[in-house]
Amino acid sequence: MTLTGYPNLESILPTPEEAKEAKISTKILASYLENNQTPESPKLIIDETEGKAIAIPPAALPLLVGILSQLSQGNTVKLTPITKELADYQVADILGVSRHYVWELMNSGKIPYKIVRNIRSMLYEDVMEYKQRTYEEAQKALDEMVAEAEAMGLYD
């Protein structure tokens, strides 16, 4: 597993035993999430003999399922944090578009931004709102096209 920001840790593939443990843990944690739609912070027991445990924030649980799932398949995992404020290249990566197109989105007001020391930055929430909005618009357009094709008898 590679944790971005921790240069001393090497990418290490899980052993077969670790992969087996990860598979069992994935099933248990995924089941917990399915049965607890608004989970409280579950506790992870660090040391049973001393009763040491830590709380796991609910937002981290789906990430843990994903990590364990990958480890159970024998894969290594790389974590890359996404900051609250994003540069144009980060937004381009998230949206799967060019940096030039991101600039067009900012200039047209489709994604709000602020300028800090001559650098434009966008809030993650704004980018995800734009992404969701454009997805919904695309779905609506596709639904309309299907309806038109059905009305013309072109679609079975």
C-alpha cells in the first residue's frame, strides 16, 4: 500500500494471508455499511488485552471497504487526497477534460473560482456540483432522444 505524502513507505503487495484477511474484513465491513445507513463511529480495537480502541469516522468506512477490497485481490493501494480547493489541473483530472476547457468553464461562470496570489482555485464542492449538474443534463437529453426515436418508431 502506498500512502501519498509518506515517502518512506514503499508499495507493498499483500501476502496471500493478508489478502484472505482483507477479503473477510471487506465482507464484514460492507455488510455493516449496508445494515447501518447512518452509522455511528465504529470502534477499531487496537489491543484487546489493554482495551485500546479508536473511533473510525463514518466518512472513512467506504474508503476502508475499497482499500480492503483491493488488498483482497492482491493489489496494492495508493491514496491520493483531494483538497478542498483545487487548481485547474486537478479539476481537469476530475472532470476528464483539458485545462483549457476548465478555464472556459471558469470564464463563463459555470464553475465559480477565486484568485489567490494570481492563481485561480475552485472549491471541490463547486466542481462536484457542476459534474452532477452536467451528468443530469446529459441524462435528460438522452431520455429526450430516446423518446423522440420511440415516437418516430425508430427504437424498439
